Amino acid sequence: MTRPAKLFAAILAPAALLGCGREGTPTGPSGPTSFLAGTWRGTVTIQVNPGDPNPPPPSSGEMTWTFEVVPQTNMQSLRATIRSTHPWLTMETTGSTALSPGNSPPTQISTHGEFNSPRGCRGTFGSVGTAEATRIEADFTGTDCQLATFTGRVVLTKG
């Protein structure tokens, strides 16, 4: 092999191998996504121990839900990361969300999960309501430490 040919081969071989093992950049649009995917913000209003003789009055606080689609579920099962700054229900947790009967609005939405209570125990919550294209309205109920319960509503908007 001539010297120019060797030089050419020495330059060409590493250049050809530079792209090995790398995935290409997508050139087309990604697959479909749920109308729920992303962050929703709003307010939760709850009453603590509503069955007690003298329960405290209902109170409100900010709430943020971020939804991620669970793969291979027809966009009907999602993970919800939930953050609440409500004075009695300050928490951050993950819940399981299901849409029924379909994955497009309007549709029924249900979410349930557990959370670390600010009072030192593990609480539970559940929520059922309606999901519109840019608005969710649902009940929000649960249990907390020392047999405490709460019931109320959550209203969230996307954007």
C-alpha cells in the first residue's frame, strides 16, 4: 500500500467508527401522548374529620399533579406525582391513575395512593371525578394518623 493510501485509510477508519454504538436523532414526531401528560395546578379543599361533632371548617391549599403515561396501557394508566401545600395535608407522593371508559376527554379519572403524613404515619387517599381537556374536578378523600379522615374536592387546570 502506498503512503498516501495508508494515510487515507488511517484517517477514514476512525472517522467511520465515530458513529458506532450511537442511536440516531429522531427525524419524525414521537408517538401519541395522553391529554393528561404534563403538569396540572389547582386547589384542594378538605374538611378534616367531617363526622366529628365539631369538625374544623373546610380549608384550602395549592396542589400540583404531574401525569406520566404508563407504557403499553392504551394511555389509560398513568403515574401521578402529587404535591400539596395544604396546611393540614402538606405532602409529596406518587399515585396510580386510571381513565375510563377511554383515554380522551371528557372521561372519568380515578387516582389512589399513599403518602407520608406530616403527623408521622402513612396515610391513604383516593380521588374520582371527571377529566376534561384542560380541567379536572374530583373528590379527594383519605385517612391519616389516629383514625383521622378527610374529605373534599380538588380542581386542577393544565397549563
